[in-house]
Amino acid sequence: MGLEGLRRAGHPAPTPKGDFMPVLPGIPPVEVTLRRTARARRLSLRVSRLDGRVTLSLPPHAREAEAWAFLRAQEGWIRQALANVVPEGMVTMGETIPIEGRLVRLVPGVGRSMLLAGEELQVPGDSARTGARVAAWLKTKARDRLALASDTYARRIGRRYMTLTLRDTRSRWGSCTSEAGLMYSWRLIMAPPQVLNYVAAHEVAHLAEMNHSPRFWAIVADLMPEYQHHRRWLKSQGNQLLSYRFTE
């Protein structure tokens, strides 16, 4: 059945922007947003790790039958990706969150500063602002750890980076620009320390090789011989770090 057939069967018609909402039959049925965009050079699928939304981007002149065939061919991948989506949970007092790979419980604190003591993070102040305060504390800690790792690896390969910024990215853990600017997800501070170090080694290696060639991976392996283990951790468990919501 093509997309026209889906619409005749009762599925939503295109919106004025050209987006469609076909449904892949099965248990459960999967709604897919089809989005035509001039920037698309080929059919590409994306499953949001945040909310599980499935989007198929296609070039302006792609045929609907081609898009539907592509969806059916990728149905197994779509359902596996959806199975890996972790629902978001609000960070509140009494909850546990990972910090450098260890689960830590948030408990009321005294004074003005937060204190990490054993398996507890003591959070003073208004409990209604627990999430925002913990996020700010994690970002500071992430900057310190990522700057130290980046400095260490940059010295080892004889390169310098110009800027280091933190963001709450959903599609990548880090990046390196042609102007030697490093960007990292601050949520890396929640991962085991060696996973954070791997991402830093990966992005610093781009200061020498702006690609993923064998020469690039050789630099990463020299900086961190066991990098593949930490890379696999990010692929299999990294989405867990995205499931914590710190603000409304």
C-alpha cells in the first residue's frame, strides 16, 4: 500500500508544510512523520532518543512509493531503535542519578554548597529547585573534567584547541570544528570517567585529522588503547544519560 492508499484508509493527509503521518502496521503500530526538505539528498530515518518520534526525511521530488518501500525495509531497525528509547524522568529530591558512573541519591543538605559524600549528593536550598541546582553543579564538574582530559590529550599529540563549550546535545556527545573548537555534552559527567575520557580523546584527535580515516583511529588508539570498549558503552547505554530531566 502506498502513502495515498494509507490516506484513503483513514490516515492523516499531508499538512500544508508537506509532512505526512503514515502508520507502519504491527504491534504496536508506529506513526512516522515524512518530511520533504530541500536539504535532503537521500532518504534518511531518525528516531528521537528523547520522545521516540520517528521521522523520515526525503528529497522534494522523491516518490511516495519509494518512501513507503524504504520504511518497510527499515521496519526492524525502527522497532529496535524504539525499544531502546528510555522515557524521561524528572530529577527530584530523593531520586538517584549517575555521577561519574556511580548511582548517587539526592538528599537535603545544609549551607550553600552541594556536597558529594559517599553515595549521596547533599543538595541545600529549596527542594523545588533540586533539578536545576544539580544540573548547574554537574555542568561545572563536567567542564573541569573535560578541560583536564582535553588538555592532557592535546599536549600528547602536540595540538591546541581554541575553545571548549558545553551543550545539552541529543545527537552527539562531542564535536570539533575546523577552527579547533571543542564541544561536549555536559551529560558525559554522568558516564563512567573513562567514557568521558574517550569522547575527549576522540574529539582532540580531530585536531589532527578532521575525518574518521584509519589515521584518525590510530591517533585515538594511541591516546586510549581500550577506546572501543568505551565507545560500545556509549552506543548501548548512552541513551540512559538522556533520560534525566532537570527542569520543567
